[in-house]
Amino acid sequence: MSVREIPVLYIEGDGVGPEITPVMIDVLEHAVSKAYGDSVRLVFEEVLAGTKAEKLTGDSLPEETLERISQVGLAIKGPLMTPVGKGKRSLNVALRQLLDLYVCQRPVRYFEGTPSPLRHPEKVDMVVFRENTEDIYAGIEWSAGSAEAARVISFLSSEMNVRKIRFPQTSAIGIKPVSEEGSKRLIRAAIDFAIDDGRKTVTLVHKGNIMKFTEGGFLKWGYELAKDEYGAYEKDGSLFIPADGTDILINDCICDAFLQNILLKPEKYSVIATLNLNGDYVSDALAAEVGGIGIAPGANINYKTGTAVFEATHGVAPDIAGQDIVNPLSLVLSGEMMLRYKGLREAADYVLKAVEKTIAAKTVTRDFYNLLDDRTGARCLGTKAFGQELVKNM
Ligand code: NAD
């Protein structure tokens, strides 16, 4: 019998990374084995990044790691530490930009029994497509008082007749590039996903009312794309993309109103396409509605090259590292997305079922346990034991 071997690179991650990574690997291997017996095998190979890479190679993001991810095209990573305000680039942002992983995809759904601040968290079922390579995140900025900031300010005032910088002597300056190509490839990925997944709405989330040409451009290009590439048509004042079954409504929402609406009427939204900074806020706000960052999965994907890096969306959680209390679900569910991305649907379903069953039985890690309104019958497990429970419930 021939065995389909699927190479998967993994970055262990800093802080709680070494605790959640083995749980993720164990759960995925069991799910694949349950679904396909010996005919499919995930072949995990470690690549270095973060503190571990720095210690072993002197470089926190070795060239070899980037090369290997480009070659294999599939990786999953734990969180990596970014020192704040020390001029050091975020490794996460660097990975996304160097591999041109232009889509940050974050599904947000509710698992029965998860503690939530909403009265009806079951109404939350969205997939966020956040643009990953542009916007204010491009990292083009200069600190207040620097010669570079002074030069840019002088250029703006003398050559561009800009008079709107309130305090030119003490301003830091940042640049926000937003392109037609960058916007369209992100929105295309969101629409394609909506079509493939049978979703009914795609919403473009933006601040085009204030940033007319950057965020306003994103909006304009989104609607253009829907019409030019997908044959979107108008009906009763709304725009629809033809699809099998029910056509898909494409609309837009200003980001601040959107953050309000996801609390008041989350059922109105399904697939979200948005820019980098909005996407950052929106993803965490949505995650909080259905259990917080401890459970929210994510992926960074370039749909043209196929390269995809799946990741825990939370940080390195230094306050709880090494205590066997971290919730491994963000990374486990990122692994579930990875299985689905590789077409291993049956294995992905096993992971989802295990998570559903375990949480519904009120078997949880400490973060969830502390938030439960009713702890009758609940069990608070350590990270390792919780992982074993997932495997048992598969
Ligand atoms: P954080 O996500 O590490 O922690 C925020 C809070 O949430 C902490 O109280 C932490 O204990 C808790 N928490 C996070 N994940 C949890 C989990 N799985 N289970 C239970 N509790 C969990 O965010 P932070 O404190 O803002 O950042 C710490 C470091 O992580 C920084 O260096 C930051 O740059 C980095 N970071 C990395 C990523 C990434 O690698 N994708 C994302 C965010 C932050």
C-alpha cells in the first residue's frame, strides 16, 4: 500500500510555544491516523525561529528557515516574541512579508460551552480575511525628532504644500501604502472562499470615510473586482455575486460601526475582507466573543504560490509560560485549518469533533475554567492532560 506523506514544517515558538506545539502534533497525528489509517502520514520537521534560533544560530529568523518554508510550502508555528519599541522588527510580520503571505485568514466560530460575554455567541460565525502585507504595517515610519522624520516633514510642507501636520517639530511619521493589486488579491481570496464554502455574504470593512484614497481605494477596488471578475449584478439596491444556490451579497461597513455591529447583530456577517490594521482589531474583538485568543486559530497564505503558515494567534504569554496551564486550542485549531487546506477534510472533522465534545463536557484549561458561570461538573486540566483528553474524545 502506498503511503501519502505530507511534510509539515513547524516552529516551536517562544514562551508557551514548547507546551502547545507537542499537543498540536499529537492531536493532528491521531486525527490523520483515525481518518486514513496508515495511508496518510504527516511528516513533521522542525525549523528554527525566535529565541531558540537566536541561541542556536545567532539569528532569530535564519535564512534557512525562510528557504525551507518556501520549498515545502506548509508550516505551522507557535507564537514568537517581539520586543516593543526597541527598533526590532516583529518576526511574525517579517515572515508574512518575506514570504508574501498576503492573506491572514481567521475563522471565528462558537463551540458550545465556551465562556462568552455575548448572550447569543452561537450567532457568531465569520471568517476574517485580513490583508497582511500593506497598510501602516508595512513598517515605514520614523521616530519623532529623527533626521528622517524632519526630512519627510520638510518635503511634505515645501513640495507637497501640506499644512496639516499639527506639531511638525515633534511628530513621528508613518506611511500607509494601500495598492490596487494588494487589495484585489486579498478580496479575491475572500470571494473565492465564500463561493467554495457556500457563504452568503462578503463584507468589505474599511475607514474610507476618513482615509479616502487608501481605505477608500480598498473599497472601490473591491466593488470593481466583484463586478469585473465575478459578474456581480445589482438588485434592489444591493450587489450580488452569482454563485451556485443562493447568490452572495457583497456589501461594506465602516470599521467602527462594524465593531459595534459584531456585538449587536453578528448574524449579519459571514466573510469579512479588510485591511491590515482594521483586521488586527477586528480579529481579536471577534475572538473575544467566542472564547478569546486562547482558542482563535489563524493562517497566513499566499494563494498564488500556495505557501501557507498556520499559527497560534495569541502571543508568547510570558505570565503563564512553563506552568502547564496554557490553552493549546488556538494552535490545535490552526492545525485543523491546515488539514483542511491540504484537503484532509475527514481528519480536520475529527479534530473539530474532539474540540466540540471536550468543551461541551466542560473539560477545559484554566483560562476557560475561570470564566465559566456554572462550574458544576466542570474539569480544569493542565495543557498536557487536556491534549490527551482531545485525543480520547476523537
Ligand atoms: P499574549 O497573547 O502573549 O498574552 C495576553 C494575555 O492572554 C496574557 O495574560 C496571557 O497569559 C493570555 N493568553 C494568551 N494566550 C493564551 C492561551 N493560549 N491560553 C491561556 N491564556 C493565554 O499577548 P501579549 O502579552 O500582548 O504579548 C506577549 C508577547 O507575545 C509579545 O512579545 C508579543 O510581541 C508577542 N506576540 C506574538 C504573537 C505571535 O507570535 N503571533 C502574537 C501576539 C503577541
